[in-house]
Amino acid sequence: MAVFVDKAKITIKAGSGGDGAVSFHREKYVAAGGPDGGDGGKGGDVIFIADDNFSSLEDFRFKRKYIAENGANGGERNKTGRNAPDTVIKVPRGTVIKDSETGRIIADISGDEPVIVAHGGKGGKGNARFATPTRQVPKFAKPGFPGQKLEVTLELKLIADVGLVGFPNVGKSTLISVVSAAKPIIANYPFTTLTPVLGTVKVDDNSSFVIADIPGLIEGASEGVGLGHEFLRHVERCRLIVHIVDVSGYEGRDPISDYEIIKTELEKFSPELAAAPVIVAANKCDIAPTENIEKFADYIKSQGLPCLQISAVAKMGTKELINLISAELAKLPPVLRYEPEPLPEIVIDNREFNIHFEDEIYFVEADFLTDIIRMINPDDWSSLQYMQRVLIDTGIIKKLEEMGIAENDTVDISGFRFEFIY
């Protein structure tokens, strides 16, 4: 039997940039041709993209390291090294990527757009870049920047509008098989569903929703008892919870007690999840004593919740349940999508720096900025804002202003160049 894997830890490494070249033009009848060393190519990025052909993270049990190629070195005659191809990693839709060390959310792979998680290093500058009127024969070049390396944790959080919860063997699998095309394992014993099952429910020609059958919870699930605790993360995104309760009493269980136990487990796991809208479905009403149904329905209604009487096997009340779910979903916001969290603050012990002005460029030299520059994503506004805060806090901006920097002047920090803007 295949194992459902919804959590994995892997190491990713973007490619390093190629080194800049030190070269001088040599050609017959051309005197003092000058430096012509080209720049290194950019290292490959590590990119994640959603692929609906994948339903679990099982592949990551066997391959745990993903390394992108390095950029090629620069060449003579101002030839720029080849940029390395990106490494693309396909994951199931709904995979959340976290920094394993800090727990910071890096990306939520829920949409169709690819997401760069580790940026390849920029290529180093060739010696042709460093030629000036006063330095006509530069005999040095810059090495390429190393690519980002991260240990990340992948967590699959299924994207479903509705989550079915309840004790084992209460009829969740039967219900989802009746209202959708999903075909879960159904049997008359507990824990027949060992993996979450998704099904699409078509309400009419213009509307549908996705429902998730979450493996049965039991008391203590939030603390690791039974199977359900492994899958509680899959109801975190759900906009609506449908709580299925067996009211037949044939297994000697008390429906009200069962309802309260599962409610408590959800509250312990996530207060936000427990606050989600809930519809209670009293199942197996076709074989339940009338007094059981009435007692349970009265209790649920006293809690201010809707209670529908259904029988998944007999397809009794299932249409009414689907219509109610659809009506409730129409009032709710879209499925939760996790936003990337900002970079952690870096403690800077040594704040020494030096700035010199040459060839209309302000060159900033500071050892403590090296790692920060490697973390910066030039295409991400919050990342650039973080770098700006560091430059302000360490006094670099103040020093540049004292040196007379003007708006749109160029600043170079370890090869990372940008225009100064107030």
C-alpha cells in the first residue's frame, strides 16, 4: 500500500554565478587593446511550481537534495558566461514551503505561477568593467556570487472549500462517494480511509465546490492519538466544516459526546479552525431511533448551528445538505492562501564600513552586508525594504548623504548596484 506523504524536508541550492574573466585584448597591429574580460553568467534559480498530477510529497522521500547549475565563467573579448538553466521542482497544489530553521513561510504553491525560492548568484564582473581613466590595466575581476542554499520543509495543506470531520466509521467516505465522483475505500470498520480524499461537488451548471474527506479523528487526535492528527492540517484551509455524526447508536456511542469530543480536538489544534462556520449532519437517520435524532437535533440547534438529518447510504437529505453548503460558501471569503513572511532580522555585531566615490559611483564596502546582499531578491519589494532598513540603521545612508549623494546616483554594494532614491 502506498504511503500518503504530506510533509517532507529537503535541501535546495541555487547555482553560483560564474567568475568574471581577467583578459586583455591581443590582436596584431592593435596596440594597447585594453582589458576585455567578460562577466560571469548567472547561476540557476530553484523554482517551485504546482502540478495537479501530484497528490502527495512521496517523491521527496527518495530525493532530498536539489542543486541548480552554476553560471559559466566569463571569457575573453568581453564574452559573458552562459546563464545556467533553472531547476524546476513540481509539487502538489497547496504545498506550503517553510524555512526549516526558523519556520518562516517562504511560499504557498497554490496558484499557477512559478515561485523562485532560492535565487541563483549573479555573475562576477570581468576586468573590462573596472577600467577607468586612472586605472587602464585592471588585473583583477570579481568572482560570482554564491547561490542561496536553504533547508526547507514542505507541508501539503489540501485546497478544499469544505472539510468533512467526525469519528471513524460515521459515514464520511460514503457521503463523499455519493455527492461527488471520488471513490474512497468504504467498509464497515474504523480507519478505512487512510489518506485525505478530495471530491468535486457539482451544484448546478454554474457552480461547484471541492470537498475533502479527512480520515477519522478520535479523542486525543490533536496530541497525536490515532490517525486524524496527521491530517488535521488539511482542514486548515477549508472555508466550511461539515461535522458528520452517527446518530444511530448502533455502536453504543453517544452522538452528543462524539460531537463535543471532535469539536474539542479542533479547538486544541487550531482556534482559528474551530471558529470556522460549521454545519452538522446527523447521519444514518434511516436506521436511527427517532428519540436519538430529536435529542441530538435539539442539542445542536441549542448551540446555534444548523443540523440536517441525512442518510448517506440511502441518499436521504444529501441534496438538501449540498444546497445548504453551497449557500453558506457563497457568503464566505475565498480559500485561505498563506502569505510569505518577511526575512528575519539579522543581528549585526560589526558595523564597520567604508565608502569611496569613483567614476560617478558610490562603492560601499562592508563585510556585514555580504550575507544580506545574498538574501535580497531585487524583484521583491519587502526584501528591498529590509535592505533599506539595514542601510539606515547602520548609518550608511547618513554617510552617503554627508558625501553629497543625489537622487538617482549609483550605489554599488559588493557588485549589487542600484539607484539612490530618497
